[in-house]
Amino acid sequence: MTALALIGAPGSGKSTVGPLLAARLGVPFVDVDAVIESRQGREIRDIFADDGEPAFRVLERDVTLELLAGDGVVSLGGGAPLTPEIADALAAVPTVWLQVDARNAVKRIGLDEGRPLLAGGGVRATLIKLLNARTPVYRRLADIEIDTNGREPDALADAVLAAL
Ligand code: S3P
């Protein structure tokens, strides 16, 4: 098997659905943000705070390209598909977009100020802006689109499996 990519906004359920899907497929699950954090020995929010977003995007690009060249279900950071090299790599692997509306993304995330891009400006307003900018990119890159709104993780993993 090649990698299978999960893309979508923060709060779309990538980190929850990903492991369930990987278990059903009998393949490993890898979360790009978790790999970056473990290699860097610090949290994403600290990388943003210490080094800035551009430096994070370089780390993200390198780790994402490496993991997409491997096996298993790979959960990408919400902003990763906007990096051109990552978009090119996604064209070569099955890519599943977990689509979520802002209202449901906020419900899943809560008021999690730990996500650096959502900190400070009001989670809901920021998510709406992110979704407006990114939805066309997610749609263009996805082979499979799954509507996650109002659905539980197990049902979503089943839906992805049925769509593969
Ligand atoms: C980001 C989403 C985060 C993380 C970083 C940037 C984004 O991942 O990569 O904070 O640009 O939307 P999740 O999508 O897992 O929250």
C-alpha cells in the first residue's frame, strides 16, 4: 500500500478518524503534527511562537513529504495542502477530505487556544476565514470528500472505507 492522506480543517476529525481508519485497513497511522512535535521536542504552538509560521511551514513540508512517501494513513495539518510541494505530493496518493462546517469545527475544537492560528482572534471567526480560503484547495486535491457534520468517528471511518 502507499500512503493514504487525510486532509481537512482543524476540527474536521483527522486525528480521531485517522486511527480508526488505519485499524480497519490494518496499516499504521501517522499524524504529521505529532511527528514534528516529537522530533522537535516541543509543541507546535511553541514552534510558532519561537520561530514563526514560515519556519513551521518548512518543517511541515519536509515531514509531510517524507510521510506521504511511506505507508499507512497520514493525517496532515490543516494548512499543509496550501504548500505547493505538498499539493503536488497529494496528487500521487489517495486523498480523503474530511469536510466540516465552521459551527461543527468549533464544537469539536471547543475554545482550544492551543492551536496557534486560532489563538487570539475568536475561534469561530478565524475558522470561517480559514474555511473560506481553504475549501477550494481541499476540494481540488481530494479524491474522496466525506461530509463529517453530525457524524460520529466510527461512522466516518466506515464511510471512508466504503468510498475507497
Ligand atoms: C494548522 C493546523 C494544525 C497545525 C498548525 C497549523 C493550520 O493542525 O498543523 O497549528 O494551518 O490549520 P490541525 O489541522 O491538526 O489542527
